Amino acid sequence: MEPVTGFFQLLSDKTRLSVLQLLWAKGELCVCEITGALEESQPKISRHLALLREGRLILDQRRGTWVHYRLHPDMPQWQRLILTECFAQPLMAMVLETHLARLGGPAEGARHCAA
């Protein structure tokens, strides 16, 4: 996929954009936290995470039974600037507030993700 068009194709989906916004705001999340915040099914979120990972926008790291996702540290600066400008828009900030209000996490002492 062409780097510029591929980037914008990944951003063209509302779910993927919301996942990126959550990771931009929180730094690192597991799939159960993302599914809770976006109120979407785990398989749907996992598919979108796979596409974002293939596009090198996010990075995953396994820690035991948990997989944590974060923005890719080697994401080009121009992509980071676009995401920052996008997420700074008032409507996007309101969407983020809604998602953050629903953001849960794994139960204390949980052995695996709740998703």
C-alpha cells in the first residue's frame, strides 16, 4: 500500500480512527479496554487492530496473557502531526470524552483480558 494513501485509507474508518484516538490519549491499552470504550465486539476491534498494525500505525506487545497496543514509536512525524491536528478538533475531543468515560479495564488480579 502506498504510504500516503494507505495512511488515509486506515483513517477513513470510524472505528480505526477511534482506536488511534484512544491510544493517542491513553498511551497503551489492551483489547478489552478498547472494546469497552468503543462498545464494539472483540472480533471487530481485533480486525481493526490487525489492520492498524499492518499499516505500522500501532505496535502490540504481549505480556503474559495480555496484549497491549500503543501508537508505533517509529510512526513518521508527518503522520503524528496529522493525528494530533485531527484529534485536537472540538468534535473529536467530544468523541474522545465519551470514549474515555466508558473506558474500563481488566478487573484487579484478572488472569486474562475480559474480552
